[in-house]
Amino acid sequence: MSIPVWPLDLPQFVERQGFSEGFADGRLMTKMDAGPPKRRRRFSSAVRPIQASVRVSIDGKMRLKRFWDEETASGTLPFLMPDPTADGLALIADDGARLLDQDGSPLLDTAWLLVLFGETPPSATNTAGAWYLVTFSL
């Protein structure tokens, strides 16, 4: 079974407003009788929470619903998604100059995240006519 990929017919970039990304926290904290709590690593890998939204038409809303229902089995399967913070950034040399290909076009980074939908399903808000803002956590 292959890992689902965020559909190409949905926006490949999330909205800037409403986007947030937390740090992964795999610590275990133990309260002590006196003094500060003791902390240690609990997991070698931890979840990095992301809040995101995409602006879509009614067709995009239905495509996202199909992705949720069928391709991620109602949000229970992990999927690959372009990294909102790194995908599409121009690569630069040590001196700060952009790296270019043989045609003079900038080389762009391709970055992917392996994600799961969060605890609550995506929700769509009608913003204007047939346009929706779909918010979700990863």
C-alpha cells in the first residue's frame, strides 16, 4: 500500500494567515518534592503540531472531502504534503547568491512532510459565494 499524496488539484501552499507550526515536544517531566521538575527525553521522535488552512472553490472543497474520506480513510492514514515552510524556496550558495540551472532559472527546494490529520476533522467556512476557507490541524 502506498502513502497518499496531497492532491495536485488542491492548493500546494497554505494560507499565510492562520498558519502556525509548533516545536516537537517529546519530553517527560517529573515533579520533585523540592526544587525544579526533572526533565528527560521520553521519545526519540515527537509530533510537530501544524495549523493550516487553504482557500478552495466548491470543487476544491469536495476534492478535499474525497481525499479525507477515501485516500486517508477518514483522516486515519498518514500522507505526504509539500512543506509549507520550505517547499519552493530558492537554493543559495554560501555567499548568498542564488543557485541557477543552465538556463539561468533559480534552483528550488522540494520539501515534503509526512503528516496525519489532527484530532478534529477539517472544517470549511464559506467566505464568498462558492469559495471556502478550509482549516485543519496536522
